[in-house]
Amino acid sequence: MAWYDRFINRKNYIPSRVWNAILWGRGWEDYSRWDKLKLIEQAYERNPTFYSACNLIAETVADIPIYIDYKKDRNHTTQEHPILTLLDRSDNGRKTFVEKMILYLVVTGEAYSQIVFSHEGSSRRPIGLIVLPSQYMNPIQGDYRKPVKGYLYREMEDIKFETEEIIAVNQINLREYFHGLSAGVPLAEMIDLNNSAITWNKNIAQAGGMPPVIAKAPGITQAQSQELKDRWEQSSGGANNAHRLKVVSDNLTFEKLTDKPNEAEWEKAIMMTTRMILMGLGVPSELMNDAQNKTYNNQKEARKALYMEACIPLARKFYGSITKSLQGYYKDNPEICIDVDNIEAIQEDRALVIDRLTKAVAGGIITPNEAREELGYPPVDDELASLLPLKPGGAGAPV
């Protein structure tokens, strides 16, 4: 199923005039001052906090157990289904496939996968999924009937894909409708500052811990000045020469620009920006061994928060997009579901929620299907499951 079907039903499209305004707006490529390639280079590849947090989210989502809910005379669930086999065959296995897709989604705001089919024609079926680097993918502008008419992969050569060949998952972007927005864009200033602070400390360390200085020697020639500079660098380079007495010439005076590196408050900048980056990604700082910023009582609580606030919502969005793109190729209408009951980190809270909803159903406050919906389960295909319980011994009127 095509990506644009989220907005326009294939059978009954909505010919709204606003589509033309959206379609002819800006931003089909290079959608921000931090484009997707720069986000990878400057945020994921350079910043250790962003790198570690994104990897933690991707690995956690990939470890979340899933199952298939399908319909065959009535609803069933299974751990064995062709759609799961498809995921297992894709891009070095299901876990690797999910990790890559989630990493691209978190880092660049967009994730793309090509659906590989057995053959062309009406009877074709998907036989594999291949992750496509999102920094080289862009939607192709269509019209109000089909806003996105395809996708263009642009690297060594231009390759066009039909919408039916691509699974596209985007984070919501309020500025540019057909692109995703990475958390790295609003965090760009924090990432820049964090990188600069780390670079500052690195340069201080490589200079042997010496602060920046100005050397003054009135009356010397440029050649003599260069000779003094060379002799200073030879005796000052590297941590092994830190704090050694340096004598380069008589009548040479020095003025320190700062007494200590921390006067520039780079240490505070690193700590502050690290916490802001983690907060923007939804990762508790305790999981990154930040003992000074304790929001949760222990690692267990922090791990639970990671699942509930970041990974489970992201996993539902991701698997929901895959389901919409693939379920049309299977007759039993399969849906990929998250098996939250088997996530060990949230079992205690999960048991409390189940107990609360069970009492609400028994008390006639909500229906069984309403309870299942709150728990993230598909509805039961039974009309009684959508009715409130009857009064005990009563005439059949709902409570």
C-alpha cells in the first residue's frame, strides 16, 4: 500500500484544493539547514551522546517481541506467519532490519525500505525487504489525486521507485509535509555546542593543559618571532610536556587569556547539552550513567521510562506503517502487534493496568473491547465483547 494512502483513500480520494498548495510548496529536497546527510555526519557520527542514545533506542525497539493478529473466520494470533518470515529474510534478519530502519527514522526523521517482489504482474508477492539510506531518498511530486507519485533514490545514479515498492516511515514535520523531522534538527544547537565543548577540551589536552597565551617581545624581527614560536611549540607540545618550565628567550613576556579551561564553562556546557540531547530523544540520563541528574529512583525505573515514553510508541508507529504497506498481499489481513506482556522491564506496571481494566470491565464501566484497545490488543470479533456486562440476575439491561 502506498505511502500517500495515509492521506488519500485509493478508491475514494479527496480532491481538495489544499493539496495543490501543499504540493507546490517548498522542501522536496534538502529540507532543513541540517539536511539528512549532515545529521548523520555531525550528529550521529560525531556526537557520542546522540550516537549512544540513538543506538539504545534502535536496539530496544528491535528487541520488543511482536506477534501477528490475523482474521480467518475469527481473529487469531500467531508467532508464525509469512509476514514474519518476510521480516526474518530481510536485510540480514529481522533484528538488523528493524535496527537500521529505526536508526534512520530517529537520526534523519525518515526511514525507507524497498519491497522486493517475486515477479511482476497481479500475482506478485513480497519476498524481501531492503533498507534504503534515507539521506539519498526523496518523494517525487505528484498531483492532488496522488500527492507522492513515487520516490527517487539519488546517489551514484538516479533510481525511481513506484510508491507500491516503498515502505516509508516519517516523523511528523509541520513545516514540510512530505518529509520527516529528525530530533536532531531542534537539537542542532545543543549538538553543535556539545561538539565544540568536546573539541575545546581535546585541544587543551593536546596542548599539554596550557591555556592560550599571548607572547610579547618588543623590537624583534619577524624571523626571530618565528624562531621563538617554533621553539615554544617544540617544548610545549603534547601532554608529556605539560607544566614544564619553558624558556625561549630573554625579555619575553606572556599574558594568559584564561587561567583555567573551566573558566570558559565548557564542562558545564558539555553536561547541560548532554542532558538536553538525551531529553530530546526521550532517553533517561541515568541510562547513560549520569549520576548527578537522577529523575528516576534506579536503573529499572529509567529503563521502564525508556520503553513507555520512547520505544513502544515508536515501535507502534513503525510496525503500523509496515502493516499498512504489506497486509494487502495476504488474504488473512495480518496486523503486526507488539507483545507488551512479554516486555520484562514493564511487567509490574502492566500487571497493575490489567488489574485496573479487569475491575472496570467487571464493574460495567467499560466493555472488554475497550479494555483490549487500551492495552494495545486488537478487538475480539464477538458482539458481546463490545457490550457492557448485564446486571447479575437482572432483566438484561446494561449496568
